[in-house]
Amino acid sequence: MIILQSVTSDVHSNERYNVYTKGGVLFFLTDRIPAHLVTGILVYGVHKITESCQEAFIRRLYRQKNKTGFIKAFTDKATSFSSGFCKIERVMRNLFVKMLFLWPWYYTFQASVNTTLDKHKPDVVELHVSQTPAIRAIQSSILDIMNTCWKELKRYNPTLEEEDLSLENSLGTSLEKTIRHYLDPLWHQLGSRTKSLIQDLKILRTLLLCLTQNDCVTFLNLQESLRTSQKSFGSNSGTVYYFF
């Protein structure tokens, strides 16, 4: 197990030398670590390397003091080198590397990974956590209010009797897309009550997802923020606040 050690101003220079010589995070700027002891450097995300960035500066110091150590750089966004003027040449120069290897992602690399993984099948363990009585009660209350919102929405807009506008369909990820599909052409004609109900449905769906996907503290913070917004408006702006 690797134990990380924090080096702050409280650590004296002599002690820092002992820390750096043990490996790990190295400090080249003031020669507190002999650069010839570093075997090599691995660089990730090289498509972000520029001549003035800190990573390029570190590599420059390393190469000045160590002519034989290796520098290997990797990126999974090779297409980013296609933009700009001689970008790949400039990155290679900043990294002090002379050879470029291009590996087909969807053929050679992926095939070799799949072959290795097929030899060592993972053991999948599924854990099902049952809901507490309090969560079930809150979930039931939110669903009841959402159902009421849908009924109110259709009552104020009789033309919205489509099957897509239902409580069951509102539990999925396409709630806003469905509402926008039916109501965007008529948005300027909708009353304030209808717009308030649509906003309530979005808030209720957020509460429902937060209830099952986050911890109780996060859910409470969301609930308190909604209460605060209710007080800031000074009056009830929709059905959702009856939940609180």
C-alpha cells in the first residue's frame, strides 16, 4: 500500500531531501532530488501539453539533468492533433520525444483487451438494498402529488389527453422532452397556472430521483433549498409546496 506524505513549509530542507530520495513526487527546481535517479516519466493527456504549461517545464528540467531517462506520453484523443499548425510536432518537441506510435483503438488495442478480459471473467455480485419505511412513505407522497399535477395540467388544457402525458411516463428521463414537444408551440398561450404545474412536475421528479439516488443529507438540503425559495417568493407558487 502506498502512503502519501504531505510536504509543507513545516518540513525542513534536509528532511525534504530524504523524502524526495524515497521516490514518488519529485522536486527538480532546486536540485533537491538528483535527476539521474529518476528512471523515467509517464505523461498522460498529452493533447493538452503546450510549450508554456507546467508539464513541459518539468520535462525540460528533467531532460537537461538526465539525458538517458525515458519519457513516454499517452493520449486517447489523437484527433485533437488534427487541428492547429504542426500541433503534433510541437507537442513532441515540448516532451523531448522523437518517436510517434499510433494504435488503432477499435481494432488492435480493443481486441487485445477483450482477449485478456475473456481469460479472466469477473465475478459479479448484485446487492439489493430495500427501501426504509420512511423512504417508501416519501416516495408515495411525491407520486401522489405528481399524479395530481398531471390531472390539474390536463384539466386546464383539455387538448393534452395524449398517452405520453401520464404519471408512468414522467418517471423516465424524457419528461422535459415530452412536455416541450407538446407545449412549446403553445407556450405563449399557456396561463400562469399551467406553467407553474409544469415547473412543479420538474421539481417533483428531481426530488424523486434524489430520494433514491442520494443520501438523506443531500435530500434534506434539496428540500430546505425549496423551502427557502418558497419563502423568498413570499407566496405559494405551485402545487409542489404542499408537499412540504
